[in-house]
Amino acid sequence: MNEHLLLNNFNKQKKYHFLLLFALTNILIYGFFKDFYFFLFLLIVLIYVYKKHIPYKIILIYFHIALIIVLIKFFINDFIFFDFLNLSLDKIFNINLRKRIIDGILNFYDEYGSAMISLTIFNIKNNNISWEIYQNINNMSITYLIVIGGFQISFINIVIKKIIKNKKYSYYFSLLITIIFSYFLNFSPSIMRVLMCLILTKIFKNIKNKYDIVSLSGLLIIISGPECMFNYGFCMSYACSLIIIYISEQQINNYFIEKILIDIVTVLITLPFVALMNKNISLWTIFFSFAFSYFFIFLFFLYLFTFWIVWFPFLLNGVSYIVYSTLSNIQNINIKIPLFISTNLFMIIYYYIYFICIILYERIKK
């Protein structure tokens, strides 16, 4: 009887079913395929289960579903459905429009302009300058500004909603824009997050909380190609999305304080992935994030709306060179802190501290 009441209570309350399943799936895949240490994250899940009084039958069901997804990884190995879709579209239309645009940018702009435009819009590193810019950004520990293309698309969709008041028209226009960008960005996991969330919001209107929509989109992407999980864009995109949802639900009345807090937590939650790529982190990470987050959004829209205009190369080449020079000169004052432990172990310790801070915050808030 008590168990039945607990189950009813769990179903009625906002307990984030898909978020829990998403967490279990991530832990099991990383534990089996990356490092046994990742199984230590199961303790966080158990703490969550204990705090929320979730019935053990629910956990067993989720655990078995997560194991099935792990088995999918065993069977399909490196196959990713969205890569297959990308190649199929190019064959069907007998043209790689994305490649033609990139080639046009390379021919139309100098090495600095083509590097910045390709990297900012398409997240493509097509020459030595673009690799150097990417490495400089990586050294500043703000890689998420480049690899998470979904954030720019989300921003475009917000603007569309503001301009087109009709919900039906704004939704389908946003969907069309997101599909087009998905193609141009090679159906990357971060952009697919936005596309899947748009579709799922329309299909599952009864799912009210954002955690479940985002988590369900992640699960579908993993099922379509579990190898996506090891993509830094996927990891940072979902980590940032979930923590932004958490901050936005804290009912912070001051808009600027909320945005500052979002900047801080997104930087902090992506640091372990930067450490995995770089084996070090920048001491000035938070400052760099404040200084460049909105600047890169500005650059994205500047390049997006002007790179195809024939009389803009001189301007964009100049802007690109200034950005390149600025990022290069910053490296002279950038202080990098090397890691003296395994990056996987650092990630586990770091996220345990992060989780403990959230628990402490929740207790203080109560």
C-alpha cells in the first residue's frame, strides 16, 4: 500500500523521469566504454533517488532501459544515424551545398576572414588560422562558445517568436530555420538538441517541464548513435542546457543578475570538458566568458547576414583580423593551470563538488 502511494506521488509530482533515465544512460555508457571510474556517478543518482523517495521499481525499470541503450552501442558501434542522414541528403540532391558555400568563403575572403566565418557559423576549421583561433579559444577555456552551435539557433528562435506573434507560424518558421542550420552544421549533436526539442515540444504537449523535453531529446540522439555521447559538443550542450534550466527556475527577479549567474554556471559546468581537451584550465575563464560570450553571438549574426554580400569582404576581413589578433595577444596574459591528476578523475571529483554545492544551495534556500 505504501509503495502504491509512493508510486502515485512520484507520477503526480515533477520528478523528471527522462532526466533520471538520461543520467543513468550517460553513466553506464561512459562507465562501460570510457573509464570504470564513471560508475562512481551512480552514487549521485542514489542520493537523488533517496531525497525524492523514488520507488525502487521505477529505478529498476530505468536501469534496464539504460542497459538496453548500452547494448545498442555494442551492436551498432560507431554508426550515427545523423551522419548517415547527412550523406544520404548529399547523394539524393547530388550536391553538397555546404561544401560549395565553404569553398566560396575560402575563395572570396582572405585567410583570416574565411577562418573566422567558417568557424563561427559552421564550426569548421578549414585552414591553419582557424585551427590557431580554435586553440586560442580553447586555451581560454571558453570552447563552449564555439562548439555549441545550438545556442545561436536557440537565440534566433527567440527572436522569431518576438517578431512573429502567431504561435503556429512562428513555430513552423523556427522549425524550418533549425532544419536548414542542422544541414549546414552537419547535423551536429548540439544543433540536433534544438531540433529535437522543437519537435518533441509539439508532439508531447503534456510534458510540461523542460528537463524532460531536453533529456528525452538527448536519449533519442544517443539511441540514434551512441557514439554522439563522446562528442564534446553534445556533452557541453546538454550540460549547459540543463544547468540553464535550473537557474531559470530559481525565480531570480533581477534580469542582469540571472544572466551573470548563467554565464558563471555555464563556464563552470563545461570546465572538465575543456580540461579533457587541453589538460589545463585558464585562471581567467569566467572573465573571458563575460567578455566574449555576447561578442561571439554578435559575430555570428554579423557573419551570417553579411558574408554572402559581395561588397562586404574588406569589412569582414578587417573584423576577422582584429579578432584573431586580440585572441592571440590575450595568450600573453592568459594563465593556464595544469592538471596533475587524471582528467577523468578530475571530472568525477569536480562534478561531485558541483552536485554538493547544489544540494547545499537547496538546503539554504529552504
